[in-house]
Amino acid sequence: MSTKRKYDKEKNNESDLKDIKNKLENLKNKTEVIDGKNENNKKNVDPFNDLKIHILNILDETRKCIREKDEIQNIHGNNIEVIKRSNIIYNNMKNLETYFTKFDEILKKQLKQRYTFTKDELLDKNETYELLKKQFFECKKISNYNQIKDVCMVNFSEYKNKAKLETKVTDNNIHDEDDLIIINQWKERDKKFNDEILKIGDTIDKIGANYCNNICLIYIFFVNLSFLKLKLR
């Protein structure tokens, strides 16, 4: 290969290498800008709005559980499905109490930041807080929270002697004769299932009352017993 051709080839290689380096440098600069924007977005996240969305989701889930619990209870009385939903409602209400304490702290802090938020934004935040708080209390009321709390923390011996949770009177309580026959069959099936739960529950009570008072363990216990219910169908 001639000296001139070799020189031209090396020159082209250097040019290609320089071009690649420039492209990499441009890509690096663009990446750094994007990362900076993401960092700014993270800093600009409003903790009030973030917690507001979380509270709204919990309220929606709780209302759904309340509706399902009432529908099941009106037909079957107290069974595993009622207790599972009661546990969800109870835990959600407890968590919401904690979240609203934090919500109140964030709002009070932001109401003092008059240079960060406009007057309309602060008014909107205050109205949002009051509206969500009102929804929380209404949800707590229609869920029969105090009764649910008693059932969730009760042990099996007490549950066996406890009356049904109060059910709301609705048009769903009016059934045709055929419907009543089917409903009675369901109740008989659930009675057998509940009797099995209580037999095992008596044994657990003897092992230790503290074990039975633990709501998480009771929930796991009922989930495992769901297989027994399938056998009774």
C-alpha cells in the first residue's frame, strides 16, 4: 500500500472516530438534560396532591367493600366473605385516620407558603381537605365501623355467641318463594361451614387468647378455610 493511500485511510479513520466521539458527547449531554428534568419533576411533586390521590383510592375501595359486605350479609348473614370485607374496611379506616393526620400537617404547612402557591390554589387545597374529611366520616358511619372493630378484634368463643351484624333494610329482602328456598339452602350450607370454623376456633382459643386476637392471623386462618367452603358447595 502506498504511503499516500495509507495516510488517507488513517485520516478517514480518525475522522470517523471523531464523529463517533461527537455523537456520544451529544447523546451524553441530552441524557444529562433529561435526568435534570426528571430530578426537577421529582422535586415539584406536591405531597398534598400525592396523598389526596392515595386517600381517594382507599375511600373508593372501602365503599366497594361496604356495598359488597351488605349485599352478602343481607342474603347469607355472617360468613367468611363478610368477615374478609370487614377486615379490609377496618384496616382502611385505621389507615385513613393516620393519613388524615399527615394530610392536616401538610395543609397547615402549605397554607403558610403564600409565595409558593397562589391564593386560589390554597383555597382549593383547603376545600379539598374538608371534602375528603367529610367523605371519610360518612364512610366511617355507613360502614358500622365500631361494630366491625368489635368483630375484627373478637376471639372465636365470643364470635360464636355474638349476634349478627346489623343489616340495612332494602328491597333486596323481598324475594319470591323460589328465591327463598335457594337462600335457605345457602344459609344451611354457610351454617355448616361456620360450625366447622367454630370447632377449630375453640381449639385455637385454648392455645392462647392473644393468638386469636391478632386480626392478621385470623384473616390468614379464614383464607385457608376457604377450601373447606368449596367442599360444602
